[in-house]
Amino acid sequence: MFILTTISDLIQISPQDFSKFSAVALEDNINAKYANKVIQKIGLCISFYDLLESSDGLIGHGTGLVNVNVKFRMIVFRPFKGEILLGKISSGTEHGIKIGLEFFNDILIPPQMLMEKSRFDYAEQVWIWESEGGTEFFFDVGEVVRFRVESEEWHDQIPNAPELGDETPQERRPPYSILGSMQMGGTGPITWW
């Protein structure tokens, strides 16, 4: 679920951070730049892990910023295909079940990835699975569920263009999302098992 990724970058330290130790100032600026951001094809950056290399700081002309070339490792969220995770159901629609983790909410279980004989109840706004014995089990909002990671989707985030005339704004997709399944025994709400 979590991996370490090595990144090289130019980090700028502003004059108000000069009172800090160099390592602390670098860590703070790396976290400010990367934490809680998605890097395409790598994953969601969680936190700075360690500093591998750093150059001497060079002061930029006219700005007072110190420029430091660094090589560091970040803790990144990127589950592998087939990994089993726990999350909470945040909503259910005819398009599937949305699941959220404490720090990541772009997980979808599409209808074709649910158990056979699953259906969406429009009146209750909930997915229902009917077992072979005819018993109905509900995928209620707030339930803790176990699901399997099937694939991931990456969407490049381009800036919004100014609205021109009659054009309707396009729906923005998340930069990183996960598609999962609940078709195997043991998956679904953990209260069932």
C-alpha cells in the first residue's frame, strides 16, 4: 500500500526559514511542496521519509531565496493490483459504490465488480446483494468493507480554460483513482464475515 520513492528536485528556502537547522528547513519545504499531492504514475505523496543528498545552498540574485538541489525519499500511497484493503463506504449510486480511506477518497467499486445478484435500490440509495439462500445483505453507508484493488486510473490535471459562451464546464476527474472489486468470498462489509 505504501512505497518509498526517490525524487530529485530543486528546493527553495525562504529567509524566514534561516533560523531553522538546514535539515529541518529542507524537510518542511519538501513536505509543503509534495505532501498530499499526486505525482502522475507514482502515487499520492504522504510524507518526507529521508534526505539522501543535498548540495550547497546558492542564494538567488534579488530574491534572497536559497536554492538547494536535493535527492530524497517520500512515502507514497500506491496499492498494487490484487491487494486487499479496508475502507468505509462513503456513498452508493447506480454507477457503483464509493469507498474512502482516512486519507484517500477516490475508490470506486463499479456494478460489474460486485457479487452476482447485486442490485441498486433507488428508494434506499443502497446496493443490495441477494445470497443463494435468498437473504438480502446491504452495502450501507459508513460500513467498513474489505475490497480488492483491480486497477488504477490516472488523469492529467490541466488548468481550467475560461468559460466561453454556451459551453458547459467539463467534469474534473481526480488525478489518481482506484477501481476495486468485491466479488470474492471475504470481501464486502466485514460484519458479513
